[in-house]
Amino acid sequence: MIQFTNVVKQYSNGIKAVDNVSLRIEQGEFVYLVGPSGSGKSTLMKLIYREEKANSGKITVGKYILQDMKEKDVPYLRRYVGVVFQDFKLLPKLNVYENVAYALEVTGKSKKDIKKRVNDVLALVDLRHKIHQYPSELSGGEMQRVAIARAMANRPSILIADEPTGNLDPETANDIFRVLEDINLTGTTIIMGTHNDTLVNRYKHRVVRINDGKIIRDDYKGAYNERD
Ligand code: ADP
Ligand code: ADP
């Protein structure tokens, strides 16, 4: 359902961030992307939601063939693929409800449907009680849960999380991994870039290790580091 075939992404400064990557991810998988800073994890994820375009190779995401995709179709891809970031990227002037509803308003849903979906998705991340708060009034873990709710609002098939726990303390990071596990159990594919070896080893899933833009290990048994 996600297929990379010989994908290359070279930035205009000459850096090859993704170097001839082939990778297949099935619907419902949970995949960790690990590797040192600057190894190409974010770029690989950006290619999936078409924040960046590949220079060569083929990328298929669900029914979308990205190298043939027209700009006008990108918003549909963005409903199929939800994204969360290390720095949450919430809109500071909107409250929790509005931050999540915003993702739905552009899709032309009725007010009633939006209200129902916002409430459901905030219940999923256990934050209905904070619905009227503003981002500045929330903890880091709560902000990330709002960001996850927003990313899930349009019922994406795929949720991409680029170091979602990078700014969080260990206990809060553990809570976020558990929220993502719950979402995965409902059938959503999860692709997560992370440096959190402790939690990768605790919540075992497929581990894809990247170095210098290349996949150097792909381990379905799931351990952060190579075992002896
Ligand atoms: P990671 O997520 O593993 O830290 P990135 O995908 O962010 O890796 O970066 C991979 C390489 O591409 C790094 O050398 C980085 O400096 C470079 N890079 C990332 N984004 C850009 C960009 N927009 N322009 C030029 N080089 C970039
Ligand atoms: P991350 O590791 O989470 O990708 P970075 O700090 O590497 O975050 O990148 C932050 C932003 O700067 C990203 O949008 C990335 O594309 C861009 N960027 C990263 N490295 C470079 C670079 N060498 N030249 C230009 N832009 C870059």
C-alpha cells in the first residue's frame, strides 16, 4: 500500500537525503524509522505526504502514484495521510476544539458532522475535558495528543509521526507511544521516525534503519539495535 521503488531525493544543495530506496509497507503495519540525525528519515516521510518530490524512482501511496500526481490532487493525499511533528505545530490562537475542527472545515462537512468527529477524535486521545483550552495552557504531552487528534480527524489510512516524542519526558513519551499503538490497532498504518530506543524496544514493531539515505536494516522482529 506504500511502495518505494529506487527512490532518490537530492536537495538543490547536492545532498542526497534518500539514495535509491526501495521499501514496501502494508496497510496496518507499524514501522519505526530509526537512524542518526541527518540520515534521511524526515525526507523519506516528507516524500510520502509529498512535502518533497523525488528526483527519480516510483512512489505509490494507496491509490496515489506520486510521480504522476497533479498539484490539485495533493489535498486528497493529505486526507489519506495524517502527519504529526516533534514541535506539534498547533495554531496558538485557536483552542483545542478549533485546532481539530480546522482540519475538517476545509473538507466541506456540515457543522454537526464536524462537532461529532471532533468530539470522537478528542475522546480517542483522552482530551475531551480540555476542549476549550488554548495550546499555551496545555502540557507537551497534551499538545501532542491534540496534534494526533487533528491528524486523525479525516480518518487517514496512514499516520506519519516525525519524532513525536522528541520534546517530551520519558513518561509522557510512553503515553504517546501507547496512543499510537491504540490507533494502529484500529487498522491505521503508523510510520514513526524516532530516536527513542527504550520505547522502540518496549513496543515491538518493524524497525527500518536508515544511514546516509540508504536502508541498512529492515527487521520485522523489531529491536532498536542489532542483536548478537
Ligand atoms: P533526519 O530526519 O534523519 O534527521 P533529514 O531527512 O532531515 O534527516 O535530512 C537528511 C539530509 O538532508 C541531511 O543532510 C539534511 O541536512 C539534508 N536536508 C534536509 N532537508 C533539506 C533541505 N530542505 N534542503 C537541503 N538539505 C536538506
Ligand atoms: P528534522 O531533523 O526534524 O527533519 P531539521 O532540523 O533537520 O529537522 O530540519 C528542519 C527544517 O529545515 C526542515 O524543513 C528541513 O527540510 C530543513 N533543512 C534541514 N537541513 C537543511 C539544510 N541542510 N539546508 C536547508 N534546509 C534544511
